[in-house]
Amino acid sequence: MASDSTTPPKTTRGRPRRTQAEADDLRARITQAARNLFARNGYEGVSMRKLADEAGCAPAALYSVFPNKRAVLHVVWEGVFADLAALMQDTARAHENPVARLEALGIAMTRFWLQRPDDFRAIFLIEDQPAATDNSYFATTSPAVANLALIEDAAEDAVAAGRMEAGTAQLIASALVAAVNGLALNLITIPEYDWADESAVVDHTIRALIAGFTQS
């Protein structure tokens, strides 16, 4: 005679698997918490436990998304540089003249950092370390950082148009990036100095730099 009993359904222990929306929300909360903490306390002043507390999640949940603090930092950096890349692309498209494009890129980049001082600190006041897997640095592997090539592209266009000396495109791009970062660093981290009008300082510095490379 057949038994009337049935096998109970299998159940899984522990918390149900997160939905994709929940996972995305957790990642976003952790990333925003990291931006706040890194800007406030620096990289060394932030622990994974502090980060979990700031994000409002358990340490285990944090580790399920990011294996270590450096991985969180790189995601923060990638997001910021993606925003900068979008701005640079829009700026480059708006200026056909390569000399004007260089000026516009330098000014736009500087203003980007001045409007986002916490992001500037989280990126430029924290030293990167080579990845354990392949000894690479964030700046050499980031898709967003690769958009900085738009500066050298503009310099090469200026050289091709006879507006700048041949063979100087890399020097021009390097000098412009150094000027942008130097302006942002000084204006953000030394507010007690009696700076002239911020916009005027930025505009005149970038334009003077580009003028120094420009041939009539």
C-alpha cells in the first residue's frame, strides 16, 4: 500500500540571496560611504568595519561585495573619473579649434575638481599601490582615466595645424595636467591664502600656459 506521506520541500538556511536591485543598492551605499570616509579620514584612517558602519551594513555584507579596502577605493576613483571623462568629451566636442580646445579642457577639468573638493582629496591625496595580481596601477588600467588622452589628442591637432611646435604634444599634455592638479590642490587645500578671484586665477593660469606653447 502506498504511503500518504510526502517529502517536505528542501529549504535553504540563512538569508535569501539578494536581488540584483538590492545588490546594486548595497554597492552604491558602500561606494558613497567610502567617498565620505576617505575624504574625511584619509585612506589609512578608514577600516572595513568603519566602512560597513557608515554604509549601514554588516561587515560580512561588505566583504561579499568588495574583497578589500583597495578595491573599494578603486571603484570610488573609477566613478569620479567617469564623470570627469564625460565632461571632457563634451568639452572637446564643443571646440574644433585645437588651441581653444586645450584651454577649454584645462579650465573645465580644474573647475570640475574645485566643485568636488572631497573627490579631489580622495583621489590625489591617497597614494595608489600596485595590484597584487599584476603589479599594475589604477591610472594605467582605468578605462575612465584613458580619456585624459583627449588632452594629448588636442595638442597633436594643434601641432598638425602648425599652431604648436612639432614633437611637443606629450609635453603640452603633461604640463596642462600638472597645472590643473596644481591649481586644484592649492585652491582646495590652502583656503587661508588670500587668493584673487578663483575663476580668474584658473582662467589666466591655463591660458598663459597654453599661450606659452602656441606659435603665431
